[in-house]
Amino acid sequence: MLEQQTPLLLAEAIAHLDKGFEHLPAFETPVDAVALRPILRELAERLRDNFPYPHPQYVGQMIKPPHPIARVAYALAQQINPNNHALDGGRATSALEKEAVAGLAAMFGWEGHLGHLTSGGTLGNLEALFVANKLHPGKTILASSQAHYTHSRLCGVLGISFETVPVDARGRMDLDALEVRLKAGDVGTVVATLGTTATGSVDPLPEILGRAAAAGARVHVDAAYGGYFGLAEGLGAAARAGFEGLASDGVASIVIDPHKHGLQPYGCGAVLFRDPSVGRFYVHDSPYTYFTSNELHLGEISLECSRPGASAAALWATQRLLPLVRGGAFAGELTAAHANARRFADRLRGEGRWIVPFAPDLDIVVWACGGSALRASAVSTRSRSLFHEARARDLHLALATLPVAWFPEIDDDAQGSVTVLRSCLMRSEHGAWFDRIFSLLDEAHAATL
């Protein structure tokens, strides 16, 4: 099941890399293969204790295998182990990072930007909220009630006032509720989410931009999960409008996670700012770095210090192989993932024994066990039972706790929430496995009855 061709490519690439240093006196790092072999064997044994994330029968959490070129590029860069904090430690990979981040900005329709890679969406959002507070000190940050919990946590870390805005029955920010809160005043930044973690819902960005501008508030877009879907075909009109809104001048900053749909190893996120002058908020002095060049060192525009240059190498190589353009091979994978999610939802509905509250905006489907006389507590119990029965058959799903109000068929006897099933169909290969997936689901469902 696991891909085994890249080690051969890596060996060739290492030999070519090594020639670049052959002018130096001979030096070789000793490797005790005899000592390493049993430890690596033991590690391989320990790593078997994982869910089969690369396999199409894994339709659970948002975990997507990195592309082979990303894995081999990361490993190749690790021969040098560059640190992209400063040019002192990562000269080549700092250049690769700037090129790769510029590619992300171009995908959003941005010509000018300030940005860099991070360890993931959490650090990217931390920096975006840090800048938001510098521009509007003391003012409240708003995000939807379905936005990632990291925004609340990070505002707590930064000492910023944070509030949530209710969502509609599709998990998107409620515009009427947003307008009411904006009119109450003292809002500095509104966070729009393009691809919520639970359901993949896309907030109505164009309308959010208009309302925020009227209230004098900035807009930060958390596109950690869904950011790449602007390249996909076949999206619904509302989702398409959301991604087209990213090119608007009103979007102050964007966070995206290449380690989700960007085919990268963990952790690789990115934060971009529309206005390069926000770099002034990062100004600091370092008495022992930044001396090898007068060019910009990435550590000068980042809250993180040491950062893996290997992440930049992997992202750069992937974008070289799979350009971030509409109609390309990379975009085709996203189009297929979205289409598979729609097909998955339609097939669930067609069987008549499942409840699917709405069609997916992206590639995440939420669904619940149907039947008669449904109560939220009973549905939650059956969801958990089905989750375990499916897992026993090597079909791996996920669970989510959502508002009962999204499921009109279910009576609320559990204080407003219900636990349901959730499937992330992140890979184009999932579509070819639907018959087997649904066969296993049939078995698991029978066992729960």
C-alpha cells in the first residue's frame, strides 16, 4: 500500500546535491547501519499503530497524504537541514520559500503581499490576529460560531476581546447577526472562514467584506482548510463567490495550510498580508543573525524563529510539478474531491436511511442515522456505535457535534447538540472506492441495529 519509489529518486538527488560540495576537503558523517537497522525496524513496527491514512477506506479526518515529490524534496533538503529564520542558516531555501509563497499569493489574485510559511494554520492565525490587534488595539475580533476554536484560544493568548457570530442552517456566518454586532461598535476585525473544520462550509465573503467596510472593520480570511478550492470547478454559486472574494482589496490577510490540500507533510502553513507595511510590527533586533546579507531575512517578518527550510523546499517542488492554476492537474484533484463529496451525499440520501442536512460546499459531508421517532440523544449514541463498528471493518469515519437545529428531522432532547458522522473525501481516488465503502457501511449499520 505504501509508496516505495521515492527512496530511489532521493538517492539520485542526494548524489547530485553532494557534487555541489565536492570542492571541500573530504568529510563523511559515519553511519552505523548495524545499530540503526533494528531501531528502524522497531519504529516501523510501532508506526503500524496508526489508522491507514493513505488508504481510500480512510474517510475520516482531514488528513491527506503528501505528494511523493513533497516527501522526497523534504528529505533531500534535510541533508542540509536548513533553518529559514535567517539567510545565515537557509540561503537557498529562503529563496524557495519566497517563490512558493508568491505562488500562493498569485493563486488568490494578489500582486503585492508580505508573507511566509508557518508550522500550520494556528501560527498563521496567531500572526494575523497579532497584526489585527496592532492596527485596532483593544477592539473585538469576530468569527462565526463554526470558526476554528483556535481563534478564541489565540485571542486569549494575545489578550484580545473575542466574540462569535451565529451561523445559518448550512454552517455559514449569519449576515444579519453580523450586521447587528457590527452596528454595536468596537469591532476591529472580522474573521471569515472559507472551509470550516466541521463541515467545510464557506462563509459569504463578499457580503462580509461590504458590512465590515461600512463598520470600519478589517477582514481576515481563515482559509486554512479550503483555500485551494478557488481552483476547483463545479462549486456552488455561494462557495464560488466566496473564493472570488479573496482577490478583493478588502481582504487584509489570509491563512492557508499547504499540509492539508496542498499535498505537503505536516507542518506547513502560510500567512499572507495584503499590506507589506505591516512588517513594521515584527521589527526586532538580533545580535547574532541577519549579518550575511542586506536582503530581507524571513525571521524579520515572522513571530517564529527557527523554521524548517525543508518545508519550503517541499512546497516549492510540489508547486513546480503541479502549478496552482485553474484547469491544471492540481486543480483537477480538487474538482474531483468536491464532486466525490457531492456524490457521497447524494448516495447517502438515496438510500433513505441517512439524514444529510445540506450539500457540501467543499469535500466534507456530515450525515446522521435516520429512522422514525428520532431523538438527539439516540442519534448521538447510534453515531458513536456506527463509528466503532465501521472502524472494526477498517472503514474509518469521523464524528462531529453539531447544532440539532440543522437537522429538522431530529427532536432536541440533548440541549441543542447532536453527534453525527463526518467524512472528509479529500482524495480523487475515493470515488472509485464508493461501492466498497458503502458495502462496509451496510455491514456496520446492520451491526448497530
